[in-house]
Amino acid sequence: MPPVLEGNVAIFGAGGPVGVSAARALQGHYTLRLTDVRLSGEITQPQSAGAPLPAVPLPPNEERWVDVSNYAEVLEAARGMDALINCTVVRPHLEAAFLVNMVGAYNVAKAAVELGIRRIIHTGPYHLNLNHNADYWWDYDVPPDVPLHPGTDLYAASKFLGGEITRTFAERHGLEVITFLYCGFLPGDGGPREDGSGLGPFYTSWEDCGEAFRYALRAPTPPHPYEVFLICSDLPHGRFSPRKAKRLLGWEPQHDFQRLWKRAPAKP
Amino acid sequence: MPPVLEGKIAIFGAAGPVAVMAADALRPHYTLRLCDVQPLAERTVEQSAGAPLPATAIPPHEERRVDVTDYAQVLEASRGMDALVNCTVVRPHLQPAFLVNTIGAYHVAKAAVELGIRRIIHTGPQLVIAEHQADYWHDFDVHDDVPERPGSSLYGLSKYLGSEVMRRFAEVHHLEVAAFVYAHFRPANRPSDADGSGLYAFTTAWEDTGAPFLAALRAPATAFEQPFELFHIASRLPHGKIGGSDKAQRLLGWAPEQDFSRLWHRSPIVQE
């Protein structure tokens, strides 16, 4: 299908900081339908220091209350859209985690198929250090296409299954699913952290996170129906790289948190 | 660097079956120096049923006795070459395994740097299915670039370290190294294989083994997005575990021609 250069885009989980970053980058280029189970005015505490908060959308953009675990609501929210973005997530609660992370992904993919929408941007975590033998904590140059090994963590396992459902829909129905994986987030300037205080091997700035969505909508058809990208800064740890996103989407991170990983000058 | 479209190629480990297929593919296009510790004519027993055996070199190609564990010999064998191919391997013996698989790789890479040769094709075993908890046996769509999991086997570990040596030389000295890894080989259509008898998830046809070498020599510099590019050289099989990444097709323009479909299609039920 041709790239989605304009039109209507629905974001599910628009109240979360990734959804907010996506909306900031897309507004002005697309007409957005921002959907969540909490409306913008209800979210007043950032998820972490420096994480973005949702703003009330200005017309022609709109806000809509949608429970992603309810197919009828997802279907109605997706109607008339040119692309769907799924940023929904629940982390700690057993039933809700599966309903949102897995069934929610199913609902979004199913609605896309029913309505003939072919491009979806799916999101999820890249879990590391899960304390089992088959994770990638000890590895370097880990590619985006490495098999995910979520272990038994509720958040990781439920999002993993949501990703597998979305992959299967993509392969079966010829969708173009672009999946973004993340680990840690910081403001582009490093936020309140001290110079030279370091950071983990997989970090993304909130600002870069949003821009990647615009590139994903505008990218030509990817080689595979379900294409996974690590959305991260190019950090000197050498463990995770945004190279694939540059190659296929044309997106490059603008923030490298150099202030945090360069040794701070010795104090006199 | 520009692709190696003509010129001289040294193959180390030239008596082994992978090298035999490489030589067959390269012979019409390059002048080959076939190097092995053993005279090619002495290799008369197939490594496995249907595995190819070496032919004597006919001029302008030449054969040379080279022990890859001896740097001076590797250096002399590499002199005047436009690219190097390393197919050397020792599997079961502790000291020779490290000497050939690890230090041999070091020697080939070092000679390349000393002589200004930039393109190397390195070979080795797959290191993704190794019968331990952290391998990829239970996974599907295993990409060529996944972190390798050699486990504790002598063969796997010593070749893994050789591969890491190659990677470091490539990164530091701006080489272009294509590393080909394999698991099982078999002829594409061996008469003794029964229809529907199945096959391993990571299998390469001997007939498909040579062409990737030609493709790697002729690939443009842009094919080396990283100085050391590893490729799973395998048929595309319906298991969906290995060989489906299209990396070799995307970067080298090579795709396997054999898919062993006779072996994985269910055989018709025989009526009594």
C-alpha cells in the first residue's frame, strides 16, 4: 500500500506518554482521534520525571473514551481511519494486563482487517535482565529481529502475546504492521540526572519517540508484514541500535544523552 | 572497496566439502590457490554421504600445502591475492581445534591486513541450536544476526572465537568479512532419501553451497552494512525457523535454489 502521508489516524492508549509523544509529532500532519480509558484532563501525574502529559486536543483532532478490550468500541474508534496506532498497556494487574496487552492487540488488528485499514503501528517493551538464561542481558549487537524471550514476567509475557497476535494478523491478512520496542525513556536533555551519571543500554528520548511514528506512517511498504524496530538512541554500550529504523523508515534519533555517558570533569 | 570481480583467490581448507563447492563456483571467474594441510588427492572419503570431494587443481589454478596454524605459511599463501576464503576446521581434537578454528582465523585476518586484502569470506557452524537452555531451538524466524550461542562444545566454542577474532579485525581494520554458517548438508535430491522422510530445520543443499561465495566476492561495498556480516546459508524450509530472513538475498543477491520439497511433502499413502 502507499505510505500514509495524510488523513485520519487513531491512537489507542493516547493518555500514556508514548501516545502523547506520538500525538505531538503527528498533529498538524494528520487528523488525530485520541482514545483512552482516561481522558486528558484526568491524567495529571507524569509516568516518570519528565514524561509528557496529554493535552486536550484542538479541532479537527478529537478525544474519545475507548476501552481497547471492548471490540465494539475499538471498531467504532477505528472507523474512517487511515492508520491505527496501539500504545495501550497495563503492567501490574493480571486480568487487565491480558485484556489490554493481548486482547486489546487482537481487537485493534481485527478492526483494521474489518475496515480495510492496512497500516498499524504497534508498540511494546523490550525486556532485559529478566533473570533467566535465554534473555539478552549479556549480549552485544542485539538485532531488532531477535526472538523475544519474555520469560514469566506478566507485563513482558502479555505484551509478547499481543505482538504475536498482531504478527499473525499481519501475515494472514497482508497488513503492514510496524512494531516499536522500547526500554527506558528520558527527556532529550537527560532530565534531572547529573552529568556523567550514566544510563542503561537501551534508552529513548521522549522527543525522538514521537517522531518515529511520523516516519513509520510515511515509510514505504516494509519487507515483511510485521516488522520490528528498536526505537532507541545510539549509545556507546553497543548493545542495541536504531540502525534498522534508519534503513527502512528513515528515522534517526536526535538525542544521544552524551551528557550522561561522558565522564564528568573532575571537581577541583 | 569495489567488488572482487576478477583476480586471485586463496581458499584455506580447500580439501573440505564446503571449499570444494566454493572452488567449483569460483573457478570459471578467478584464479584459485587451493590451500590445505592435506594434499587434495589424498581426500578420497566423503565427509558424509554425497559430500563433494576435491579435484586436482589444473593451471592456472594451483594447489599449495598450507598449515593455517602457521602464520608464515598463511602470509605467503595470501600474497598476491585479491580475497581470502577460510574454510578450515577441526572438530574433535582439543588443541588442533583451537589452533585451526581460532588461531587459524586470526592468521587469515592478520595476513589480510598485512597485505592490504580487504575482503574475506569466513565459514563456520551455526551457533543458534546447541542443545542448551539459551539457544534458539524453540524459536521461529531466527535471524542471522541474533547473538550466537555456542554452548560448551569444543567445535562450537573454538569456531565461535575464530568468528569473534574475524569480527574484531573487520571492525578495527575496515575489512569486509562475509561469514557463512551452516548446520546440515545433503545433496538436493539423493535417491536413497525417501519421499516425505523429513529433514532438519537448518539444512543446506551441497548444490547451493558454492554460489554464495561468488555472490559475496561480487557484492558491492554497500552490502557490508557492518564490517562483519554473518549469513545463515540454508534452504527455506517450512519449519520457519532458519533461513527465512532474506538477509543473504538483500545484501548479496543470493537465495537458495533447493528447497527439498520432496522430503517435507507428505508422501502419498500406498494402497495395499
